[in-house]
Amino acid sequence: MKYSIVTFGCRVNQADSFAIEEQLRRRGATDASPEDADLVIINTCSVTASADQGTRQTIRRIVRCNPDAKVIVTGCYATRRPDEIASLPNVMRVVSNDAKDTLVEALEADGELTTARRFDGGDGPCGLSLEPGVAGRTALMLRVQTGCDEACSYCIIPRTRGTGRSRSLPDVMRDIRRAVDAGYREIAITGVHLGSYGRDRGDGTTLARLVQMLSEWPADVLFRISSLEPMDCTEEIVAAAARSPRIASHFHLPLQHGSDEMLTAMRRPYTVAYYRHLVQGIRSRLPHASVGTDIIVGFPGETGEHFHALRDVLDALPLTYLHVFPYSDRPGTAAARLSNKVDGNDIRTRAREIRAIGERKTREFRQSQVGRTLRALTVDDGRSVVTGNYLKVKIGEQQPRNAWVAVTIESPDPLAGRVSAH
């Protein structure tokens, strides 16, 4: 059987898709393009209305090109609107997030997999029996937590992912050992609300404890900590990144807005001053770290004054990139019931302004790295590398894939460098 997996959304979804792929390949399935696959699995996002639309368009496009494809849809959109998904062409099964981990087992039990052979392999929840390079991947996404207990007024994810659930620390460490043994040299630690890792277990497990253990890992591997809520980025985590070459100097800390009034309306549990202090503290210890953020523009009630405050804050903060999300109502959220909606044209205009700030921040950060020699991992076809501080750099001479190299940054735009040593 030939399969294809199409993934939308966050790193958690990417980790989930990798786990599904590992299970399929252990059953003898081989990967193919969506247009040539017998089975197409769509792992959906539902963080915005455009994400929902993207799923629908993708399914219709695949079926037009491959009318015999069996389509299975999972993820947040499938969990939130299963009937809507089921009405799309060729969709044979809609699988909620809660059932995602056993999706392949259910297909096999129902006789919906036709495979040539079954491989023995690991039975963990991530794709650790797959070596680096499968399906174009070099780094491994390792999900350690799912679900969220926060109550951000704009977010539907707690309803699609459920409450916070953490994997045990011994299970996580086992899978990391297996990943390193399989040849992975970069592992991204991810979760829906990663900073809450361990809180639900009641055994003293915390993200800070996990990061401390990773910072002391004996093998030559880099751990990249995925998105952290500002209140969860503790002194212990920052200190571990500053002290240990095992922890990437890369922080993604969603701010969402630069107005305390807007943060309150969004039910975000911090202030702009807190965020500013956090980022400045990271910069003082790790002056060349990548620090990115998420921003929502056009939240209900956002006035010109609020927007100007956001723009001023972003201008002043030493950030390296921005992910900008024009606000859209998610039915079932508190924000969807708010009045004082912002005009759509104003939202688009404001989003363009904030994206322009983000592009300038990225250019400035890249320029600041010119002349520096950074350790990096070769990816793709061996003509690109990714640095610990999250720069994807084109290099001239092709290198073996999944290898550590030293690259000297020579040009900020296009971002290019020269491999100077291994």
C-alpha cells in the first residue's frame, strides 16, 4: 500500500503525523505523493478559519487528481467539525484527536490496510524506528504533552485537544535514547501547552526538570524547545540554554498583543512589562539567540490606540521573527461572542504593518550574524544547514545530510554561508 500524509498547523501535528507514518511503514506501507497514494491521511489544524478552508481545498484538489484515493482526516478540524469533514469527497473515516494515536491500529483491525509485510520496531508514540531522512525529515519532532488547561478567549484548541496530559519522564527519556541511537542529531521537544508538562502527573515532573536532563545528555545531539507561553519560560530553562550546548538558543514566546488591555481581553496571564523583562533577560544571557513570537491583530475591541501600542512594543523588543495572525472568530470561543468587531479591511492593513515590522526584525537579526561562525546541521539535499539559533542558511558545496558542520555567515539576503570546518 502506498500512503501520503498531509499535515497542517503546529509542531505537535507534525509530531503526530510522524508517529502515524512510523506505524504505517512498520506495516509495510511506502510513502508516495498524494496524487499517487492509495491512502491519504490529512492531519488538520483549526486555529483559524483559513486553516479550515485550506483543509477543504486540499481534500478536493487531491481527489480531483486521485479519484481512487481513500481519504482519512484527523486533527483539530476533524475533532471540531466531524460532520463537515465527513461530507467531503472520498473521506472514508474521520478520526478525533483522542483516537489519533490508535488510528493505524483501527485501520488494520478493520481490514483497511493492504500491506506486503510487517516490520518489528519500536512501539512508542513517536516515529523512532524511522531513521533521519525519511520523508524529507532531518530533525525529529517528539511530542511529550498534549491538551491545554488555559482559557485564552480566542482559542478553540482546548476543545479540540482536551485537558493537559503529559507522557511520563521515563517514557520520554526512552524515546530520546532510541532516537539518538537511530541517528537523530536534532530533536524538537513539543506539546500543545509544553510549559505545563508534568503538572497533571503529580510526581514532581516539570519541563524545567526535563530540560535540565537534556542539557546534560552525553551524546552529541541538539534539543530544540518548542513554543513556550511566556509565564512558562522559567529562569531554569533560560539558564540551561545559556549553559549547555545541548539546548538550542532559540525561544518562541507568543506575546499575542502589545496592549495590557488587549491581553486581559484575550485572557493572557501576563503583562507587556513581564514579557519585555523576559525577552531582555534572555538577550542578556544569550545575545545571539533567536527569539520569535506570535501576534494577533484585529482582536475584538482593538482600537487604533491599542494597535499603536502593539506596533511600538514590537519596534522596541529585540525579536528575530514574528508570526502574524489576523483575528477570525472561532465559534464556541469567548471572543466570538464579543462585540466591537474590527473591520476586515482594517485587520488586513494592520496585519501588513506588523508583518513589515517582522520582516525588518528578521533582516536585522540576519545582518547581525554576518561574519559569525555557527554550528549547524545539514538538511534537505545537503546544500542547506540549520543553526542552533534557527537560521536556515544556504551553503555552496553540497555536504552529507544530517551532519554537524561549522558555517560562517557571509550574506544576510539571501541568507548564505560557507562551511569552514566539520
